[in-house]
Amino acid sequence: MGLENIDKIINDKFKVRRDNTGKLILEEKKEKKFPKTKITTSGQLILYKFENGNILPFLKDSSNIKSLSDYVLFIEHNDKLFIFIIELSMKRKKEYQNESTQLLMDYIIRTSDRINKTKENVIYKYILLTSKVIKGNTKVKLQDKYNIKAGNELNLKDYCMTS
């Protein structure tokens, strides 16, 4: 139910389409050397890519005002709506991008709740995909924040757990 409601609200022009193998691909088009990551998660999910500036045209182009994370993925699992805020980066992530993206998603969820007279059970997760090897591990978890090496296949159901 949650995915249907979200799909009714967010403009389809921001939706990421599946490739010819049926997979969703996370890629950093600005950085040609950045490895592509395939999402192998089965089931219902929706992936959006919000290009900075296009989604918030009423805001000024000042520093950090329109800055959002690269992708947002919605997936329903065990009667909960998981929202993955995904940043692709060659460098350290900028926390304000996660914060501004979560604020926008909060608005979308509240709008859905208001229109559909529902109350979504939402859990946020944050993923930083980096091109660098993480010392001794490809997954590092810190309070629902995951640092994952880009280029691997990614099954997000592995991260659909509550804290």
C-alpha cells in the first residue's frame, strides 16, 4: 500500500527505470570511473533520482539549499516502508544531503498520509556507496548508516531490519 501511495505523489520523471536485464543501476554520471552498482533486491521497490535544482525550482541556487542525496529507494518489507537514502561518492559524504533528503521524504510521506488517510510505518536507512575499499569489510554499519563498496551487487532486503 505504501509504494502505491508514494508512486501517486512523486512525478514519474524522477523514477529510475530498470535496465534490459530487469535490474536497477546506481551510477554516478559525473564521475566516469565510479563503478556502477546493481540492485538485485526482489519484490516491489521504487527508485528515484532527484537532480539538484529540478525538484526544488522555487528555492534559490545558494550553497547547500538544493543539495540532495543521489538516490532514494522505497521498499516494503514486513509491513514497513523502508526509505533508503543513497549517496554515491568518491569522497566523504556530506551529511546535510542526507538531512535535506530526509526532510523532503518526510514531507512526501506526510502528504501521502494526509491524502490517503493512512499512517505509514517508515524506517530510514542511509547508504554511502564509495569506490574505495573499506578496511577489512565491505559493509560498515553505524546507526542505520551503511558504508558499502560500489561496484558490487546490492540486495537491500539484507538491510531491512529495525534497530
